[in-house]
Amino acid sequence: MTVGERGLATVRAPGRLRDIYELTKPRITFLVAVTAAMGFVLGSGSEVDWIVFAWTVIGTALVSAGASAFNHHGERAIDALMARTRNRPLPAGRMEPRTAIAVGVTASAAGIAILGWKANPLAAFLGLAALVSYVWVYTPLKRLSPLSTLVGAIPGALPPMMGWTAARGELSVAAWALFGILFFWQLPHFMAIAWLCRDDYARAGLLMLPVVEPDGRSAARQAIIYAAILVPVSLLPTMLGVTGIWYFGVGLLLSLGLLGAAVGFSRSVEERTAKRLLMASVVYLPALCLALVLDRVV
């Protein structure tokens, strides 16, 4: 290798690492890790095993990273058609598809193995279920039916259950309550995204609800329905004795705020109100997770 070639390789290496990092969808993976951590703390009772906690967060994050890499591979042709995704590593031609597969296999296998070894088999099984339902059910279903949004909310709601089962070794009603919070939160959140990105989705042939019914009224109604269901579901941790009255108040205010944003979107289906709903949903989840954990540990 000449001096010039060595210099070029040095320049390319950081770019390749950035592309591999992008394959993992770091913002989504971070959120998945946070919700798993929240589930672990809530499921731990009075004593948190911080070593198992750390391994659970790492394992869950690796499963999410692997699923994201598989998703990049499976949707590379679709991503090339959409303005917001055409510069991803695969559609932009900066990475070969086999690299994404290698990252997906390595990360997801390592994550499931860590969950099974350092936590328990049930947590590993839930990780596998999240991986399979996201990559091989939700991803292809987006081209076939608007119901894909409901299906896609299932793997997105499993991480707090994974954290809970990693701590306790079993599922319970409280674990399902955490699942319900994540499940119903995702739907108004994604309806806002789908409305804002409807032209991109239409170009790519993805049958999101705002593509099938372009006036947006159905998406707005769905946002209200699921945000309304989220109000009582978000209060279940207190009703089940997992948290106290402080969380109850915070959870109620946050859930009513999200519902109010959904109602605003329904009254006037436009970019301004969709962005407001999206922002409300982005604020909602980390604030609720923080309230859950603080109520439990403080």
C-alpha cells in the first residue's frame, strides 16, 4: 500500500464506522435501552442487582441494534425512494448489503446470548420475539397493510417487559402494564410521523394510514383513540402497587397532555398540529420513564 493509499484508508475508516453506527439506529436503540432499564428497576423491588442490570441493558441494546441492521438491509430499496432515508449507508452505496447482515447477525445473536446467560431464558426469549416480529413480520407488512403500525408497536413495547423479566424471571400483570404503556404511546407518536412523512411513504409504496386515507382524518382519530386508552393504562403501575401517588399525578398530567395534542391534531389536521403531537409524544416517554423510576427509588 502506498503512502497515498494509506492516507485514503485512514480517511475512510471513520466514515465506515459512522455508517456501521448508523445501521444500529442509535436513537431508537438508546430509547429501547432506557425502557428496558426502567423495566428492570421497577421489577427489582427494593434491591437492584446492578451487574445484571448492566448486562440486561447491553443485551437489549444489542438486540435492538441487530434488528435495526436487518431493517436497513430489508428496506434498502425502499429507503432509496424516500428523501429522508436515501442517504443511509446501503441506498447511498457506501456499504454492501452483506455487511448489514453481518452486523445484524452478530449484534442480535450476542444480545440474545447475553440476556440468556446473564439474566434468564425468558428475557432472551422476549428479545428473540422482539427481533422476529420487527424484522420478519412488521417490516414486510408495511408494504401490505396499514395494520402494520399496530403490529410494529408490539416489538417496540417488549423492552420494558424484557427488563422486568430479567430482574424477576417471570411475567406479571405489572409487566403487561408496562407493555401497554409503550404499546399505546407508540400509536399517536407514529400517526404524527406518518402524516408528516406521508409523501415519502407514498413514493416508497408503504401503506401507512395517511397514505391510504390522505385527508389524515383517520390517522387523527386513531391518535385520539390510543392516546385516550393510554390515560388509564399509564396509571396502572400505581393501581398495581408498583408506584405511589406521586407517579400517579405525573402520569395523569403527561397522558392528558398527550391526549390534548392528539385532539388538537384532530381538530386541524395540518403540519403545525402534527408537529405539536410529535413533540408531545417525544417529551412524554422519557418524562414518564423518569417519573416511574424516581417514584420507585426515591
